[in-house]
Amino acid sequence: MKKSFSPEFMAKAALAAIKEESTLAELSGKYEVHRTQIGNWRKRAMAGLADIFRGKRELAKQDQAKLIEELYRQIGRLKVENDWLKKKLQPLSVKEKRGLIEPAHVDLSVRRQCEHIGLHRANLYYAPAPVLQEKLRIMRRIDAIFTELPFYGSRKILEALHREGFRICRERVQKLMREMGLRAIYPKGSLSKPHPEHKIYPYLLNNVAIIRPNQVWSADIAYIRLRQGFLYLAAIMDWFSRYVLAWRLSNSLEAYFCLEALEEALTLGCPEIFNTDQGSQFTSNDFTAKLLDQRIQISMDGRGRVNIFSERLWRSVKYEEVYIKDYRVYADARRGLNNYFDLFNHRRYHQSLGYKTPNEVFCGIAVQANLLN
């Protein structure tokens, strides 16, 4: 496939050839372009310079040096603009940056596009290696142990695995738990890892009685296992009714799928308070800005605080759906969870709700409020 080069790139290589401070072979290695190509660009540049001063018998060396200096100044400005663009694009995820690349672009090569947006070409072409079966087997057991005993940390999970015959060290258990997004429930120095540049909001729900739908919503993320890998599940729930307003699956812990779930949930209502943990997905500027735009108060769990509503939801999801179905691929998980959340919201009776369904409580009280108004 023939490469395309931007005018700025060709000008930079041609100017370097005109200065004659390096050989064409050295320039070829530096710019990753065949030396014949660089030689052709040099000829075109020199012909262009001659056209600028057409009518003069020869171009004075002093004027030529000034012209070259001006061209380098322009290239310097382009570099400043390029650096500014990279800084603005920095918050984008690797997946989002991949979506900006246009392989068929006429003037910009893929390499130059990657340079402009700050994406390493290895990230563009990288295909994740399949997860080893032994690793998956260990992760499945860690997930099951943690779901049953969410207060177990890496030491107790390691002991449980050793008693089942697994040969594994604590460092690997810790690494897998981080990869799965699992954190033991007990007070400790750092429950979750917020982004250092994101604002952390205070916890607003001390001694607050939850007495109506749309008073408090919360969002959380859980690990969902597959036979050949794993996914992350984000869900948004109304605390009073236990109604799951929206959910999304993702193969990474990037923030975009949490934001998509939030946008869908806001089509069903608007809470007074929205509660999350301090994970970077929920402290991101995009996520918090969406809440602030709706004048929603933001509440975040402090260190060691347990969101009991989310923990109960994840326990139900895993024991009543995930472990029973044993999903094979992403499509199985999406289809199974879609059916389960429909059951959970509309047909599953909750003792804490007086044996009503979340939908009956969430929608029923809202309808009564509208009738009273």
C-alpha cells in the first residue's frame, strides 16, 4: 500500500536535505522514507524556491537562509499546534483514539495521524492475546469466593485457594483481584483508586432516610466471568425501589460505558442525589458534568464505606444468573443479563418491598405522585 505524506512532513525532510548537514541515507533512516523520495522532495523544494524569485538571475545565499529560517519557523508553529492538539486529546481513551484514525486518508499517513493524536502505532494494531484457561479457572474461583465472602481480602482468598489445591502466591491473587476490580469490604487506607486530577465529592447520605423513588440513585461496577474471558458490568439503581434503571457491559474499565448507562438512566427520571465510589470512572469530568448539568447532588463513598444496595444486587445477579448460565461469549452475557434485569425489575418479588417488584414500587409511587399533583 502506497504511503501518503503531509505537506508539512515533506517540507521538513526537504529542508533537512537542503541544509546538507546529513546524508540522504541518514535522512532516510531518520524519516523512514526512501532516500530517492527525499531527493525528489529536495528538487521540488528548490524548484519552488526558484519560482518564488523568478525574474532574478540567482538567489542570494542570505535570502535563501532567511527563507529557510522562515520555513523552519512555520514548522515550529505547526509543532506547537500539534503539541496543543495532543494535550487536548490526552483524556481520550485508546479505544476512542483508534476511532479517529482514517487508514484511507489521502494526505495523512497512518503514522502521521498517530503522531498527531498521541497514539502509539503498537496500540493501533495490537490484538489482545487470549486468556489462558488456568488463569480463567483461578479467576472464576476468586470471583465465587469473593461473591460469597466479600469481606475476604487477598490473604484469606489465598488460603481458600490453597485448601482447594491451587498453587498460587499472594502477589498473583492481588494482581488478579485488581484486574477483576474486586476490593474486600473493610476499612482500610485506600479502598479505591481515584484519578489524581479528578475532584472527589463528600458523602451526603449519613442519617438520610430513603423514603421515595428518585431520591437517591447509585452506580457500581462488577466483574462478570465468561468461559473464555471476562467483562465488566455497570449498573445504575434507584435505592428506594431497587429498580435497575440502566446497565452496560464492557471489556475494559474505561469510563465510557458508565457514561452511556447514566445517559440512558436519565431518560427515566432524575434523582436528587447520585452516589458512587471514588473510582476514576465515576470521578471523570464527563460523568460528573452530566450530573451537575441536571443539578443533581453528587455523593461519593468514603474510605471503608460499603454500598450495601450494590453488593446485594451483584450477589443476586451472580447466584441467580451468571453462575447458573455460565456464559460462553459476550453475546451470551448480554442476552442473559438483559433477560435477568427484566425479571429482576418486573417479576422478582422483594421481601424488603413488601413482596412487590421494583417496577411496581418505582413506577407506582411516581404515578400516585402525579395524580396527587
